[in-house]
Amino acid sequence: MRAVGVVVAGLVVLLALAAAAAPWLMPADDALARKVAAGGIFAASYLALAIGKVPGLAIDRAGIALVGASLMVASGALTPEDAYRAIDLDTITLLLGMMIVVANLRLSGFFALANAWVMRRAHRPMALLIAVVAVSGVFSAFLVNDAICLVLTPLVLDLTIALKRNPVPYLLALAMASNVGSMATITGNPQNIMIGSFSQIPYLHFTAALAPIAAIGLVLTIVLIALLHRSEFRAGTRLEPTVRQPRSNAALVIRSLLATLVMVGLFFAGQPPAKAAIVIGALLLLTRRMKSTRVYAEIDWSLLLMFAGLFIIVAGAQHQLLTPRIVATVAGMHLDSVPILTGVTAALSNLVSNVPAVLVLKPFVSALRDHDSAWLVIAMASTLAGNFTVLGSIANLIVVEKAGARGVAIGFWAYFRVGAPLTILTLVLGAWWLS
């Protein structure tokens, strides 16, 4: 396996460097050189992003995106000015604002209080499963699922270990419900945030179209986990939790919760999500009770960096490689058919991850008759496809890695036996609903 990793690492690095060097090996004004460069850098970057790292090198997805973006500029595939314009600042701004809001909720103790509230009322394993799915799904719908998984995973672990339960089914519920619930709104996950910025679909319209699918999907999540982990959810088992009062700051909890409710209200009132999120996030920094540096430490800066790099990589490939002929060829694949677009999006999302998949599909949406419907299908399919395997979404990886650090292993098969049927059922449901 180590030898395979070295070979893959060498292939990625050589492909990227050879592509970036193409303009120097060919005449400076040779358009072919720039096309070769763009194609090679795009392929190498997406291969590395699909793997999640470059074997043998200490680099993550954010670093891969930064290297790919830099090589796009260095090779002449994009000018620096074009690269700056390629970055969708609405997406970056919305993500940053949401991260600040979630950081305030966590640091105030709100999530710990919610966890204690669930413990006091979950007297049966089935009730605990329903509570985990509901909390994960609802919070993820409005506050970005990756951030919710970062916050809730240690709390669910503490809860299940304290109750002497098997943590795995509840951690699966957390990850899968966060994916399903996040589909319901523009602010539910990174790919929806991008789609909201690209499409300009109103927040209320987006939610009205996709929230019913998410609600049924959460019910299916509960049913499948209960069926496939029957021994955990026997009716005779009664939970006797010992609940300690969590540490929290009442003033900060109330302040953060009110700010969150105002922000969500602004979303539904038609305010631009990026504007509402960053204004509310900025106002939350105006406090004497908590240093701003503590909030900054909670922000996933690497995710913001990865997004900026991906925008530039895709823009470079689109600028150099996307011709009217290619657009016409892809249009001939009948992407305006909901089942076909669902299948293509789901497959692409599992090959290169959902955020890159949305960026790849973006240029082809403009060729379709109904842009809004196409974007809703892509939002639905790219999100639900994340439940197919443990590698399908960042939210899954967060849960698995944090659980592993505490000695709770979630293997590929343990996830797949629930995630695969859940993905298929919800994709069929989503395609039918949106047809």
C-alpha cells in the first residue's frame, strides 16, 4: 500500500509540475500550451482532492487547492486579476459569518446545555436516536453541517459513553442526519452556500423545495439505523443518565441564540444570506465577556482557503478548456432530465467530493432551460450523495476522525451498510419530488 501511495503521489506531483511548465516548454503565445497546462493542473488537483491528500506528502485539501490555484496563475492559464475575480466572495463571506455565529453558540455553552437537556429526557435508546437525528438535522439545516459535526461529535460520544451505550449507531445518525438536514436550506452546507450564490434562488423558495425531502430523509435515517442495529434499540432497555450541569454563560447563551434567530429571520425575510450572516457575526464580536481571539480559533480557515483555491482552479480550466462544442456535447446528455442530472451529480460527488462536483457542473447549468430547477436538483443530489460512503462528505470524516481519537472506530462497512441504502432511497425520493 505504501508503494501505491508513493506512485500516486509521484503521478500527482509530476502531472501538476509538467502542466505548469508547459508554457515554458512551448512558445509563449502558444494557446495549446496554456490548454495543456490548465488540463494537467485541473486533473492533478482533482485527483489529489478526491484522495484527500497526496500520499507521502504532509499536505491537506486546502494546501492542494492553494497549490493548484497558484499553478494556474503561474502557467498563464489565468491572469492574477482573473484569479481574483474567480473567487466568489459571497460564498466566502457567508461561510465566515456562519462560522462566527456557530463559534459563539459553542463557546457560550449552548450546545452543552442542549446535550444535557436531551440526556434528561431520553429514557430509551430509540428516544435517544430520534433526539440525535433531530438535533443534528435541524441545527445542520441552518448552521452548516461541518461545523455542527465538529461541535456535536464529542457531545454525542460523552452522552453515549455515560449511558453505557454503543456509540456507533448514534455517531452514524449524527453524520447522516447532518448531511440530510443540511440539504434543506442554502446555509446548510458549503455546496448549498455556493449554489445559493450562483443561482440567487430566494432562501424561502430553496427551503420550500428541499425541506420536505430532508424531513422524510431524517425519518428514513432513523428507520434504517434502528433496523440495522436492532440489538441496540430493544424496547426493554431503559436509560438512567447521571447528568452534570454543563458549564455555560447565561448571558452569552441568550445573546448568541437571539442573534442566531435574528439571522435566520433575515434569511427568510429575503435579505442576502452573506450580508445577514457577516453582519450578525461581526456584531457578536462586540462583547466584554469573551475575547475575539477565542472565536477566531474556532473558525475553519483552511476550509475558506480551499474554497478560494477551488474557484481559481475551476475558472482556469473553464477559461482554457470549455468550448461551445463541449457545452453542446454535455447538453446532449439530457441533463435537463431530473433523474439523469441526479445520477450524474451523485456519481460526480462521490468521485471528487460534493463541493468540487458543484463547481464542475456550474458551467453546464447555463445551457439548461430551467436554471433554478437544475440547481435545486444539484443541491439535493450532491448533498444526499455524501451519505453513500464514509468518504462522501467532510461531515462524515469529521465524525469518524473525532470518534477514532476517542477509541471508537467506525469502519467503511459499518458506515456503508446504512449509508448506501439511505443514499439510494433518498435520491430516488428527491428525484421524484423535484420532477
